[in-house]
Amino acid sequence: MLYQNPILRGDYSDPDMIRVGEDYYMVSSSFTYLPGIPVLHSRDLVHWRLINYAARSLPFERYNAPAHKCGTWAPSIRYHNGTYYVYICLPDEGLLAFTASDPADAWQPHYVKDVTGWIDPCPFWDEDGSAYLLHAFAASRAGIKSILYLHRMSPDGLHILDNGQMVFDGKLENETTEGPKMYKRDGLYYILAPAGGVAHGWQLAMRSASPYGPYEVKRVLEQGSTPVNGPHQGGWVDTPFGEDWFIHFQDVGVYGRIPHLQPVHWADGWPVIGSGGKPVMACEAPRASEQTEPMIPTSDEFQGKLSLAWQWQANPRQAWYAFTPAGLRLFAAQAPSLFMAGQVLSQLMQSFRFSMEVRLTLHSSSDTDCAGIAVMGYQYHYLALCPGEIRLMRGLAKERSRFVPTDVREAELESRPYANDIAYFRLEVSDGSVCFFFRKDGKAWQPLGGEVPLSCGGWTGARPGIFAMSKEASDGYADFAYCRYINLLSNNAY
């Protein structure tokens, strides 16, 4: 059976994966969106199911409000002595680990080290039980961006035991070396890491007879004449059938960072990824005892709980929502803008062309109450049902610095008088743009505002979502009867 890349169209940035028996697990970044660090499961490496999140929330007050470009950067996942581990560095708050005996059950958080500037941590347990942690540095925090450090850890992986040692410096030829993953094969230690930046970089393999080096270095995957730019950060996994595979992401702009699966074979002790070190767009699928039934949720009928599709823009609060016979009730929490509203519920786009439709009822107690659908990014748009009218709004967020609040400005693009408290809203995404529509019950769809562009967020692609909000303290709320997502691509067109 042939498979085609990308294997997922969702923005599963910085993927890392492991195999335990015949089960594969993958995790990815989610930044300010919580619950965070999605956990996916597969039996064949091609088809995936979203089964959980490792981080239900983050234990720092900062994340009680949106913290765009911060949060969960580039996790790694490993399995050791019956325990699953996920490691993450928050760029300002330090190193966290999450542990579980079953990836589908609740993960236990551990605050391992208070440190600023570490990113992309990867644990490694050697055959003698020695434990190590490998990581990179964030130039925005540490002033360096091409150095990898290795530390000793306690055997349980929850304590850093030393100040570490530099094991690699990319210098000029491999600037922005990051996202390292450490492995051992045939008695040699290997580090796989991207270099050169997200958009136009390449994959490195390093090998040494000692975990501390010195390491030989070789490029093992780069774009060449293929359409796969980057190709960026990922991980290597073997199969029970003796095959080797590598999953990395490709940055496709407003659609985010999407995972590709590449075959791996070994020559002279080096991994050769893809076809001769270039990405493949189609390939014979990995051998597997069974094919996974894919399940990445999108639509939600709001029957008593939120589906795994949804993430908030900040640490979740029970005060933001409830379930009633009318569906999902979102309370109109006060916020200065939608960009800074933690109560926005959004999800990853799962297609390059799709529609999303909701039915909502607004119960307002303030003239500033509103509710509707949105596509978030640093330039975002939302269609809002407000008292007496429907508005199409645009927001522009401009970063000042990580120490100074982001400047956000919102403006109305178009509005229509609307006397009803019930509305149907629809958005359609295609070719990097979105169009918004509304209608009354039983009436035809009416466009509002024309085609507007999608925009990237803080290290993310654009994100469709729903919300209720007020610019002042309010007892208002909106009831969402459903959210229905339709993939408008009939095939796996790239």
C-alpha cells in the first residue's frame, strides 16, 4: 500500500514519537493553547488518532491569560521502566516532565528545573541505567541558538544532577541547531537535529562512541528539488518488522507545520532519510499488523463534554463554560480583545480547504456582549452576533517584546442589523483565505465582508474557533448547539 505525504494536515509542530510494542505515540507543540501537548496514537505510522493531552494546564500564573509564542515548545516523548515520559521546556519558566502509565490516561506534571532559555529537551536512558537530558537554547532568551548541551539526570528522570556539558556547536555552517533527539544504535550514540531554520533548513545526524562526543556530523535530509521546504524537526522510530522511519514537519505558512513520514535506511553507520537524503511525497507504507482507523476530531455536537479538538487560549477555567440541554454555554468573560481572551475555544485546521458551521443563541446583559466564530492569528477575523446586529471584525496584534504587552487593535469591517438572538454562522477556508456567512433559521446563507486573508499566530498556523466575550463585566452568555466541520478536499491533494 502506498501512502502520501503529508500524513496529517493539522499543525502538529515539532513532532516526536516512540514505539512501545506495536503501538506508536506522537506528541507535538501547542504553545499558549491548552490543554497542551497533544498525544496521538497509531499502529501503522500513517494513520493517527488524537487520544489525549499531556498538559491539562501550566502551573504558572502567566498562563492564566493568553501567552502567545510562549508555553509548550517542542516536546519529546520516551518510555522507560514501564513509564511514559513527556518533557517540555517553557522558554521562561523552565523544564517540566509529565509521566503516565498509560498515554490515554491522566499525565502527572513535575517541575524539574527553574531555568530560562532552555528549549527542546530530550531524555535518554543508557543501557547501564544512566540518564541524560539533551537540550538546545533559545536565542531570544539565552543569546545563543546553535549549541546543544547534555546533562546527567537522576534515574527517575525528574532531577538534573549537573551543570551540563556542550556536545555540539553549529557555528556558522549549522546555525540555529535545535530540536535534538538522542538515540543509541549498534553501540554508537546518535543525535538527530534540524539546523538552518524552519523555512529553509535541513536535518543533521551526529554520531559518537561517547554520549559527550566528539560527534561526527552529516546532513541526512534536505529539500533539494522537492516541494518540501525545511524539512524540519522530528524523530526516528523503528518498527517490529525491522524498518526505520522518520517523521518531521514542513512549514506551510498559514496552515501551520504539518507532519511528513520518511523512510530511513542505514549506510556506513549513517541514516539515509527519504530518497537519497531528499523528502518523498509518496512511498510504500510501513509494514504493520493492523491499520489504524484515523480519528482527529473536528465537529462537536456538545453532548456533555468538549471533544479533544478544542483548546483554550490560556489555562482552562470552569467559569468559562457549562453544558445545558441547549448545548455548550460559553459565558461572555471580559477581555480587551479576542486575541487576549483566554476563553476562545479553537482547534487545528485539518484540511487546506474546509468549512465550519455553528448555531448559536446570544443571551446578552451588556451592549458589549458578543459571540460567534473566528479564525485566529496575528491578523484575525471574527463574525460576531451582538445585540441588534452582526459584525465582521478584524484584529491586528503587533509584538513589542516578550517583556512588553502585545499591542492589539480591532476594527469593524462590516455590519448588518439583526434583531434575532439566534444565528447560524459559517466560515469557509480555501487557498489561504477565509469567507464568512450568516443566515437565519431556514434562510439562505448571506456573505459578509468578502474574502479576507488567514494569518499565522505565535509559531502556529491560523486556528478556527468559537467564543463569547464582553468588553465589560457581564452576566451574558451564548449557547452553541453544535459546531460542524466539513473537509472540502475530496482527495489527498497536496
